[in-house]
Amino acid sequence: MESDSEMVAFPLLLTPIESNYRACTIPYRFPSDNPRKATPTELQWIDLFLNSIPSFKKRAEADDTVSDSATRAEKFAQRYSEILEDFKKDPESHGGPPDCILLCRLREQILRELGFRDIFKKVKDEENAKAISLFKEVIRLNDSFEEGPKRLENLARGIFAGNIFDLGSAQLAEVFSRDGMSFLASCQNLVPRPWVVDDLDSFKVRWSKKSWKKAIIFVDNSGADIILGILPFARELLRRGTQVVLAANDLPSINDVTYHELIEIISKLKDDKGMLEGVDTSNLLIANSGNDLPVIDLASVSQELAYLASDADLVVLEGMGRGIETNLYAQFKCDSVKIGMVKHPEVAQFLGGRLYDCVFKYNEVSSQ
């Protein structure tokens, strides 16, 4: 599927979409705000994106697939910071007022125009190889828990621990370049419950009573996130008889896993009988979401994903970009889970939580 195919609305959004759905969670401005003057929240978020430029520039400089990468990386830093400074002076410039989707889109657009297709490719490949080597051990640990709430909580903790691997967060990008990430240590060191949004207990009750027919999981980062966090959870759903569709980005964006990369990862993890550590994968599908950003607007997904999702009864949005900064309050016609770690101080402030706090938001739709 090409990313320029016609996009459609995600069919499980509560309708009418126009009045029920807004992708961005944090409002940067309100109707009463002066349209020509940047709001305090806009300024705060523009600064967050400005602060991320040096780490993106560094990755771009090191991209050996692009000729003259140092000069082009400098151009990227210049152009993007100019646009962000323009927003401070006039929020209506460059297709504004800005929100997290527009700020991400402009960054990707400039990188792509300058010939940078995938500046995180090297680190993604390294992290995928590391996580693949740990997959068996993580599954063995998960399987050592007997059926029940403890086993599910361990899987949820694995998702949070994996989700730390996020190079879109300036602070984490720095930590990561310094000493890497230990998945199991991250599992142990999560902030204690109750988390800032914590519906895990009600999800455990639902999990114990009934399994879902079909789950759509919007995935996030490469490495530990997809391989050690999401795939053990997806495997558990498959084991319980749920059909699982993993929806991944069409094009590279930060260190998010793409559709093509995910196909490759899963083929490496499956044995010659098509089993994922003893679990049949004939009910596991990988879909191209049509998205090319680290956030997602569900009013615009690929036709392929819309077709596969039409009869699903569980939607999972994983990661800060897709499940917290966008879609935290999205309402669906079926059960939904938004799960991710809070990796920006600005998001922690909005939610009233701590940095590296966890969000597990579960909404049950009874009339199914």
C-alpha cells in the first residue's frame, strides 16, 4: 500500500466523528484566545520541539545514506527552528495554529525534503537485534506466571518498560546515548501504582471474564517496545483465541517501527512451523496504518486498516504519541485501551502526574 492512497476514517470511532473526535489530547488554545498571539501552552510546546532539534540534527549528520549529510542536517535545524520561531510571533503562520500533529508533520516534511528518509535506521536495527536476542527469556518469564491477574500485570509492566525506548524525547535520547536501556531493570523500576491514569484493575476483571474476538493494536517504537513489550502481550491474546492485527506506520518517523520492519521482525521471531514461542500465529496480521508520524489522527487511516478493523471488538493504542498526546480521550464503538509512559514534563503537568508515570486507560463498551 502506498502512503498516498486515499485515506479514510477509522471505522470504530464513535460517530459523528466531527463532533465526537479530536485527535490531539492537550488543547494548545481555546476559542477565546487571541488568534494572532501565541498562548502560554503553545509557547511551552514550541520550546519542547525546539529543544529536540539538536538530537535530530546529530542523527541526521550521522546518516551515511545521504550525501553531504552535515550541511543538510544544518539546513534542517535552521529551517525547523525558523518555523517554530515564526509560530511564536504568529500562530497562524505555516498552516497553524500549531498542535502536536502539525509540529511533528513539519519536522518530518523538512527532513524528507532534504533527503533524510530514516535518520534513526541504524539505532533501530541495533535495538531490534538486541531485543530479538532477549525475546525468548522475556516470554519464559511471562509464562512462569500462572493464569490470572499477576500474569496480565506482568505483561502490562513489560509494555511500559519497553515503551521507555523513545528517541523522540530529548531527555531519553540523552540517557539512551549515554548508557542504553536495560529492559528488565526498567520493568522493576516503574513508578509505583496507582499510576496517573490507572484502570488496570478493571481491565483485569474484564480479561478474566471474557476474551475478545479481534484486537487492533497501534504499535509505537522499535526495539524493546515492540519486541519485548507489545509482542508478548499480542502472543497472550493469540493464545486466548483473539485474532490480533498490529497496525504500524507506513513511513519511518523517529524510532517508530514501520510496517515493513515489523514483517521482518516477526519472521525472525517465528520458528519454521510459524509458531511464536509455542503459540500459533495464523491469527496474527500486520497492517499498514497509512501513518507517517509519531502521533496519529484516526480520522485518516489506510483503507487496508479500516477494512481489517471493521469487525474488531478491542482497540489498543500504545505509546505516548498515539495513546496519550493524541487519542487519550478518543471514544470508540468497542472496548479500548490506551497504554503508554509519560516522557515529556509538559504531558505529566497536563495529566497531574510525574515524569515517567504510566497511563493505563481502559474503556469498556457494554452493549456489544
